[in-house]
Amino acid sequence: MTYLTVYNDHEQPETLLETEDPAEIAATLKEIDVVLRHWQVVEDLAPDADQEEVLAAYRAEVDRVIAEEGYTFVDVARLHPDDGDDWPQRAAAARQKFLAEHTHDDDEVRYFVSGSGIFYLHVGGKVHAVLCEAGDLLSVPKNTTHWFDMGTRPAFTAIRFFHDDDGWVGDFTGSPIAGRIPDFDTIAATRAARAG
């Protein structure tokens, strides 16, 4: 289930909203032109399914999004813990790539097949931290200032949609704001405590 936390973007950010209510999340995100939809999760998909298998499992949904939005390139991004000696370094490097605030000349559209991650959307003096989990499809308009945190132990598979075959290209703002807002691990722990 999606979890939304909204902060102001002050030097000492304050929490303005915390919610798991789907209607409240949808209404809050609509104010910043962000769309959150939900697909039925394919339960019998193997955890190690490759890109072709993942896309085949969600073919009808993927084709519908392509038809609606005109995307020309779709791929699968995945990062899950493994037994490799270099796993900690690979995980840290992958996380670091997306942690700085940036924009794109294309929409940022992600469907979470499994696992979770947080998109931080910096709009209108607020930061909307959208914790997405399996079944969540988040559509962020191009040029929206944001960053993404997959946590210190990344574990997710996501389908990505692009209008350009170049795929993911970020234009970094240089702002330090991402360092002031609670990270994935902190928000996940807060959510778990609230549910506790």
C-alpha cells in the first residue's frame, strides 16, 4: 500500500501530512499533477523473472499505458540483494545515482512489480515523499523536480516507460535539499512504528 509523507522544504523541514488513505493520497498528488494508479500484482511471477518475463506478465497493462501516453521505450529496472562480495558496493552506487535532486525532459513513469522505493517530489515549497510498493504505478510529469531513494538494502523490480529511447537521463539541480528530508530507511521505520 502506498504511503505519503509531505514536508515543507525549510532548512528544518516539518512534517505536514502522513497518510496511507488512498483517496487522500490521490487528491494530494493530483494537486501537483502527479497520477498514482494501481494494477493487480501478478502473484505467480518468479522473483528472478527476467525483463521479457516481467513485461509478458503485465503485457495488457503495459500496452494500455503505451497506447494512452505514446511511450516508445519500456524496460525493467531491478535491484535485489545477492550473495556477491560486491553487493554492498553495487547497492550503494545504485542508490547514490538517484539521491540528488534532478529533473527530466520526459515523464517519470514507474510501475512497482515488487519491492519498494520512495519518489520525493519537490513542488511549490513542499516535498511529497511517495513510498511506492508492488502494484503502484506512479506518473510524474516531465520537469518535476525530484529524487528517488531505494534505501540502504535495495529490493525492487519496476517497469519504466519513456518517450525517448535514451531512457533515464537526469538534469541535476545541485540543491542539497535531499539531505534535509528523511530518507527511505527513516520513513519506512516511521511507517512501521505507526502501524505497530
